Amino acid sequence: MAASDADLARLAGPLRILRREQLHAAGLSRSAIRHRITQGRLQQLWPGVYLVGPAPAGPLSLAHGAAASFSGAAYVTNGWGCMIHGFAGAPQPPVDILVVSGSRKGRKGIRVHRSRNLDARDIGHRGQIPVTSTARCILGCAETYGLVQLEGLIGDAFAARAVTDHQLDELAARAGATPAARKLRLLRQEGVQLTRSEAERILRRLLKQAGLPIPHTNYAIGRYFADFAWPRHRLVVEFDGFATHGHKQAFTSDRKRGADITAHGWSVMHVTWDELIDQPLQVVAKIAGALAVREAA
């Protein structure tokens, strides 16, 4: 007896992906599969890979389905892997897949990557989805990213606690003299230093995840513009960082701006680049505490 739609939904799980052999095992013949596709109860994403139900496939379902379309070992990687690891948004197709074994024939909507210097540390699963390690995903992105874009990606990975210094350094050493590895080593030698706009983006995301009020950006106070401002609470957050600003004059200017903002009746909290990368939860907790104090005042 063929499985019902509800049975297939339970079998597929939240990502709604089933392979042809799973449908056959559930009692569906080839003609039954075609009939359900015609009715919109199944959608064929790739040969042998189906989405259960009529709703469009989300990015996680696409990633899982793309990996499942290969008969051998295959893992989501590069920008799509960064999305699965939780520190990047969903890229546009094609889905990046690292094929380790079996046929490596390309297919529409999938970008196939070959394995180089791959070992057990580089592959795993996040839930149902086979995915390369965070460090391997970043190294893959380095093949096409410029240094500024790559620096921002690494900063986001550090902020999300998705990768460590050691993991990046070890993989870059293992990858040898490839252009991607050279980019990664260059950034690691210089140290990841966020620009002001990148820091704002990371902190805004952390505040949203914590359910805190979203601040105004570049808010005019007197003759200066505050980095982050909560007008109702009269609270400002300013980003500091001698290394990132590059010279003493810029650092001193930041302090003068903070003093002027304070003179207008605002409370100013300074956040350093290192704090944002190394202690993001403590930064959010400090801001939450300051907002609570100003709310009660």
C-alpha cells in the first residue's frame, strides 16, 4: 500500500526532501510518483530528488536536495555551507557541492567542486545536511572573494563562534600554495580588523537576535554623528579601535566626539573591535543593562 501524503511528510522531515529510492520503499511506483508531481503533491528538484508538498523549496531544502542528488559522498560547501553553519545569508543558486566520491557530473542549479587535501576534519553534518567544516567553507569562498569581502566573512564567523583561529590556520597550511590559501594566510597574518560598517552590521544582527530595540545608525547629535543611538533612552554606542582607525589622530577625534555627545545629555558606551569579535555576548549584555538603566531613569 502506498504511503499517504502525511506519511511522506513525516518521512521527509522539516526539510521535505526524499530520494527516489525512499519513495519506492514507501510504496510509490514510478507512475505514482509522476502522478503526484502532476498534482503538485511532489516536486522534482533534480533527477531522483523530490520535495514533498506544493510549497517552494527554502534555501536549506535546496542545499539538502543538491547534496542528495549525488550517489556518492557529497557535501554542501562555500557560501551555501556558511549559510548552513549560521553566519551568512542564503546565497543565490547554483548550490555549491563538494563531491568526494561517485559521479562528479555537473547538473543545472549545482556548482560542483572537487576535493583537495580533504580529511575527516573537513566534513560532517548539521542536522540532516552533509556540509563541509566552517573553515573549509571559508577557504572555498576565498577562491572567488576579494580580501575585503573575505575579511567580513571571517569576522562574522568569529562573531558567531563558528570557527577558531587554529582551525583557519591549520587548514590554510594544509591547503598549501593555492590562491585561496594565500588570501587566508594574508588576512590571518594581518589580523581580522573590521571596518566601522562591518562592525555595525554584526552588532545590529546580535541585537536583533537578543530581541533588543534596534538603534538608529549615524544619528546626528550636536555637530557629530553617533554610530548607534537609542533616542528614547538617550544612549549611544561608539565603536573604538586604534588599529582599525589606523592612527592616533583618528582615535583622539573619536574621544572628542564622545565627550561632545555626553555634553548633550547622552550616555556613551564604547565598544572595541576585539570585544565585538571575542566577547559578543558580553557586549550585548552590557547594552541590555544600559538600556534597562536608562529606561528606569
